[in-house]
Amino acid sequence: MQSSSVLSASLAHERVRCLACARRCVIGSGRSGYCRVRTNASGALALRVYGRVVAAHVDTIEKKPTYHFRPGSKLLSIGTVGCNWSCDFCINSPISQTDEIKGERLRPEDIIRLAKQYQCQGIAYTYNEPLVFIEYARDIGMLAHRQGLFNVVVSNGYATPEAVHALSEFVDCVVVGLKANASSPFLRKHVGVQKPEPIFETMRGLRRRKSIHVEVSNLVLDRGAGSLKQARRLCRWIRREMGADTPFHLVRFYPSYKAKTTAPTSSSVLESHYNIAKEAGLRYVYVANYPGHEHENTFCPNCGKIVIRRYAYDVQDWNLDRQNRCSACRYPILMVGGLTQTPPEERYAPVVFPPMDMLYVCEGLSG
């Protein structure tokens, strides 16, 4: 299986330039790009993971994390192997950093059938970086729209304008996952990326496409005063370029992969970042991956009442009217769609397990 339209450009001597991510790898015949899954086959770029799903689960949209788009919805979340980053803290490293192509063979039509079978409202492209399998995601996503399903992409945002255009053809919601306040030194040392500018350009490109709802997450580590200074710059950038209503999730780090000796993010560090984001003028700021924290909830920016109470990934109390206004003061709350109520026992189910030799944690937010 292979998409008929692959993001690439032909070069001399049977080389190709991949256009899926900001690395823009130039790949010689018979070789693969940085992600290991986009390969030059005799002068044409081939996607080795097209139709190869290594993990698929039914879960809740709040798990992405996404709090302001179709809350309570049930998604079929899928991923392949491969990634365009090499995060040394990746919680899904067995699938993102492997050289071996594995996974169950599933055509786009099969993904739609599974989503319908499990009564999902949408499909999420996650676990590894969706940019590396964007053509497969696009073929699924366009078919999903025809079947009344929506599409959510969880991405590191290290994309190209060509990839943003491809996303705009099928995506309804994007969660851009930043790491350590998009600090350049951190990205160089721990991710293998030289600079964050392509991420910011991606966010601007997504913002210009009014049909796409954008939320931003930020993996927070305890890195001292310099980290707080960078957090302040980041939050001011989001306020200026993306808007004050952009949902911003501060994700707690947990030790994983090559960073197992790094301590989990403390509550005080998360709350310092929370205060900085609020001072910068962001209206919807959350602490994620920290069940029971007060800032899992959505507060009305006008009167301060809790309009959506959450615990972990579950919506426990909904205080919005039919127009998504605060029930106390009628302030309009940014929200795409109303609450979808699904019995808790139906919101989580394994569909495709990774091979047993690939130790796997289902979409931990720290990766």
C-alpha cells in the first residue's frame, strides 16, 4: 500500500528531498531519512509505514491533551513506528526510535471500520510523530470526513509549509507539543533539533487556517530560573501570535527512556509556569499529567467559577449552557462542540497492541 501523493521533490542522481518535516532530508537511492521510515526507492520517496499500525487504542480526547474541542469524545488513536525527533526522554521510544518496520496491516478503510465498530466520534494520529506518516493519515482523514468522523493530530510541530497544507486537507484539531518551553539549548541536547523556529512557523500556519482548532502543550522540567525566563517569552509569544484563548497545557514530566534518573516535575514548578502563563494573558491554562490538580479544571475568565471540572481524563462536572457560556455569568467560553457523554467503561479499549518485544506505554503525556 502506498499513497499516490507523497510530500517530496525529485533531485539529480536519483536523490529525493523529503518535505514532510523541517529537516528536509536529502535521501539517496536505497536510503532512508532521519525518521527511518521515509525511503528513497529508485528515485521516488516511499512511505514504509503506510498501512502499518503498530498501536491503536480507543481513548478519550482529553488524553491528547485536548480540552476545548469536542469534549468527552471517544477517539480511535493510531500510530506507526518512526519519528523525526530523537528525544532522550520519549515515553514511546520502543516505537518511535526503532529501525524495524512493524505493525498490523490496515488500509484506510480498515481504520474507518474500526472507528465505527467502537462507536468513536473521531480518529487521532498520535503515539509517534504523525508527520512521518502524514500521507497515510491524510488518506484516512479524508475518508473519515466522508463518514462523519473528525481528525485530531498530536504533533511536535516540526513541519514544513507543504506539510501544513497537507494537514489542512483533513485535520480538524492539532495539538502542538512543545518541550521545555521550546528552549534551543534543550532541543539541541535532548531532541536532536537545532532551533525551534520551524515549530513557531507551523503554529502560525495552523493559526491562519480558521478551520483548524489549535491547542498547545508544553512538557515542563525543573530547569531553574532560566527555564522560567524562557517560559515567559514563550507565553508572551503564544498570546501575541496565537491569541489569548489558545488552550495551553503544562505537562508534568515523568522519568522515561534515557532520562530515568531525572525527577518528575514538582507541583511548585508547574504552578510557577501556570502563573507565568496567566500573567502573560493566556485565559485557558492547565496542568496536565497530574491527576487531581486544581488546574485540570476550566475556569471562567470573567467570574472565576469552575465551568468544567475534570479528574485526569474524565469530565466530572459541566457548567456551560447550550451556547457554551458560563452558567454563572454567561461569559462565552471557547469551545468547539458540546459535551459528548460516554459511559466510562466504553471510553478505553485496546485495538492493536505493539509486538510483545516492544515495551510500550499507551500515550504517556511526557513523550
